[in-house]
Amino acid sequence: MSNDAHSRPAGEAEELLYDPNVATPTHGERARTLVAAIRTGTLCTIAKEPAGFPYGSFVTFAMDDSNLVFFISQLAEHTKNLRHDARGSLLVAEGGEDDPLANGRVTMLGSCRLLEAGADRESAKRAYLEAHPNAEYYIDYKDFGFWRLDVEAVRYIGGYGRMSWVPHAEWAEATSDQIAPQARAIIDHMNTDHAEALVAYCRAFSKAKQATAATMTGVDRYGFEMSATTDAGPRPIRLAFSQPISSSEEARREMVALVKKARGVLGQP
């Protein structure tokens, strides 16, 4: 959990309209959550021929603890490159936004190694099959091999104004957000059925006292984010839950408790 300025979705020139110390996921947690939701990425290696050029290729991957595993052909160009130079990186990026630069992305850098028979290979195989169950049909092909990228550095970009090099210890210790798989449904439900509650949250618990509308833009285990319509235009608001949550039902209870509290603050029935 973090409350540093880099984690806040606001421009540095703007006065924050909410408590700057509100509980917020660390960049390590945000990065692990993003990577956990995606199964493909761009593997970048150092080309053997033509020598020295960056070479990017599409791969499927899985997380094995805090490291990455690939199941790739012995004939693939990236395999040839890794046998010559073990350095590599994997870029994983979100999609779906009108502005692609507003999407989150994570680049993980490190050294790769082929996993021979043993505990490491079995661990990689389990992780890969959990992420890609259809691979069961070809998982024992002799001309494929498991490679692991031991993550040494992580660059996280969460859209405009939210980016950093994630400390290795933070990356290794972080876990993906349990709410992430339900986040879209929670956001859509609140925006469709409880728009008035979002306005009440902004007016009661932030400096956006005159907000005329609000849209939920994100939710995580620690709290949620909104875009409030103010006289100065749309402004970001973040509020915290009373405690970290782990299910959509817990999110519902927190939202209900907050709206009751907001109505009390605002003197509404």
C-alpha cells in the first residue's frame, strides 16, 4: 500500500481535491495486477543476426512466483538469440482505451535461462499450464523448451503521470489485486445504478463540494477512484475503504456504508 505522489492520478500543478495520504496500491501491486490479467507480451532479445539489434517477438508467458516463464520453440529466433545473449525483457500492455497512451504497461528486464529437468522446470510447467491449459496438448514436445526470465528490474507506466521504476523487493513481495477480475462489473454497476451516490461521496469526503456529477473510474482492494465534474472541469477523486477488501460483496458493503455516512455528513435523509 502506498500514498506517494507518483501513485496519484493527478497532475502535479493541480491542487488535490482529496486526502493525499489515502490508501493506494503501490506501483509493484499495480504492475503485478496488470501482468496477472494478461497472457501475452512482446519478448525483446538481442539479435544474433544481424548482430546487436533489439529483436521483439510475440510470446505467451506465465508468472512463476515473481519471475516469467516461456514455453518456446528451439527453432524460434528469440531462442537462438537467448542462447547467444541471455539478456531479455518482456513488455505487457493493456488494450481497449481510445487513447493507447492512457493504458497501463509493464516492462520486466532480466536474464533468461533454459530450464532443464528438475524442480525449476516442473514449477514452470505447472505455472504455464495454469495460465495456458490448452498447452497440455503440446507441453511435452521435444523441440520446445521452458525458459525463465529472472526479473531484475521493472518499469511500470499506469497512463499519464503515473510511472516509476519499481524496486525489486516491492515487485517480489507484491501480489495482484483480488478485486481486479470484478472491477469492471463494480464500476459499471456504480456508474449505471448509483450515480447519485458517487456525487454524494465527492461532496461529503473531498474538496469537490459543488460536484455536479461523478463517474467511477477505478476500484481496487484499498479504495476507488472517481472523475468529478466541477466548475474547473473533471477532477480526480480517490477515497479509501475502511479496510482492504477481497470480494465484490465486500465492495458492496463498503459502498453502502460510505453512502450512508455521506448522507449523514450532507444532512440528507
